Amino acid sequence: MVLDLEKRDDPAFALELYRAHRQSLVLLSSSIVGCKSLAEDIVHEAFERLAQKKQSEIEKPLRYVTMTVRNLSIDLYRSQQRERKVILYSIESEKLKNIKTSEHSPEQQMAIKQDYVRFNEAVNELPNLTKKATILHLVEQLSVRAIAERLDVPVTKAYRLIKEGTSHCRDRLWAGER
């Protein structure tokens, strides 16, 4: 589909651009973030940003949207990687219940147990729905989609709940290291 760039100030232009390129942009985003549902949200956000700009200021609208989708996807991917580090840390925390005393010095055992206590306190400070989403994600290792289904919330809300919960836990755990 060929779009007439002379009509890019027309509100219908963004819609035509969206219809013509949505599928390829979702594919681009999902290849980065690994989730089609999140990719759909990212593409939607990119087109919202395009709609907020004065179209005549953007020389190449498709390039603008593509780069916005790419950048938003990379930002989300990096955020997911940071959260995975918290998840790995929490999985290790779950193993604390079965610590063999011969493997760790008394100081290490105490530090590990203190981290475990801080983690449990942090989880218990969360609002109920955020707490459930965080536990399902960190302990039961369910996907965002599975958590959304179990909690009967949209995938984007489940993702936001997990992000809030893991960020809170991470902040509490790191605060104890200072």
C-alpha cells in the first residue's frame, strides 16, 4: 500500500499507516519483547505518540513509528531483564529453607536468612493483587499471560502488577545491602 505523504496532516493518514504496517511492527516488537500481546501495546503506544506530533514535522512517518516501536521494545526488554535478575534472586531465596550449614559460613548463613526475611516482608507489604501476581511470577514462575488469566485481569495490568511487585522487592532487598 502506497501512502500519500502530502496528506500526512490528515487525521486519516495515521490510521492508514497503522492499518498498512501494524502487522509488521507487531512482528518487530514481539521479536524483541517475546510477547505478541505486549508488542500490540507497544505498537499502539507508538501510534499514539505519532498522533500527538504535528505530522508535517515528521519527514518520514513510517520510519518514526518503526524507530519508536523499536525503542519502546528495547526499553521494555531491558526492564524485563532487570526483573529477571530479581526473579533469579528470589528463586535462590526460596532455596534458603534447605540450606546445608556445612556449605556456608555462619556469617553467610545469617546474611542469606536476613535477605529471605526482607524478601518475605517486602512481599507482604504489597497490595493483595500485586502480592498475588508477584508470588505467581517469582515463586510459581508463571508467564504474564497465565497470571493475567488466573487473576482475571488484562495482560498489561498483570505485567504492571508484576513490575510493581518485583521493583518493590528489589528495592527492599537492595536497601538492606547499604
